[in-house]
Amino acid sequence: MANSVTDVAVALRESMEHLGWEFARERGERLYSRFAVILPMAKVAYIFRFRVTDPLDDVRFDAWEFRLSHKGDVTFIAVDDYRYEDLDLVHQLLSEMVERLPRRPWDFPLGQRMEAGLALPEWSNARRMWQQMRFDVGEKTPKDWVPKGSLGERV
């Protein structure tokens, strides 16, 4: 099962609340292109934005979803405006979020890769970015995985 953008947004919010962080939720949009035959079509993705004010100084966490094919949705997470000194706190939040998701965010099921496109660079880029944030990307989602929080209650 793929992580939807709402799963990521719920996991981020619950993780921030669990850690006792102060944050504000905001709206946003992101433009992207989807190709139909050979013509690019402009699309807009809704962004679930969380702006953390304590313990980080105005760091932004964004989650959004692109529909790259007629059926293939791919969820993205971005962390913006953090300093190198904040890396441990950002890693702490992302670790908590990963524990609350239905699957590891770097572990893409074959069905999702086939629906969106097997040759997309997003698959390897995601693994590389999570690895740069000090996560073990060789770790697969266990078969009996039950996420923490409200997403785990749905299982």
C-alpha cells in the first residue's frame, strides 16, 4: 500500500503533537507538469504545510501529491529553511513520522512504481534523499507492520 498525502500529513501532525512542538498549518499550492501523449499539461497540487516555530526557528514541512499518470500518484515531502544545527531535531521528527506511516517512505511497492512509471527518477531520488537524512534505506517495511497513532488504528 502506498502512503497517500493525507497519511503523510496526519503522521506529520501527530508526530509534532507527540513531540510537543509548536506549529501552524498553512495552505499552499505547487505547480507541476503532467504529460499527455507528448503535450505537457500544467497541474496544481495542494500542499499540506506545517510551519514549526518551536523548537525549530520557522522551519517548513510540506507534503503534496503528484499524479504522474492516469492512476499513479506519488507523494512528496519537503523540509525547507532548516539550518545544519537543526538536523538532529528534523531527523527526530522524521523518525517519529516514519513510525506512523503505513509503509516506509523509501520503500515503494512494485504496483505503485508500475502505475506511475518504472523508470521515473523519483524512486531513486527518494532513497538517496532519505539516506542523506541518515535513514537506513535498505530497511524494507515488515509484512506485519502496524503504524503508531491513528493510522495504525485503521489497520
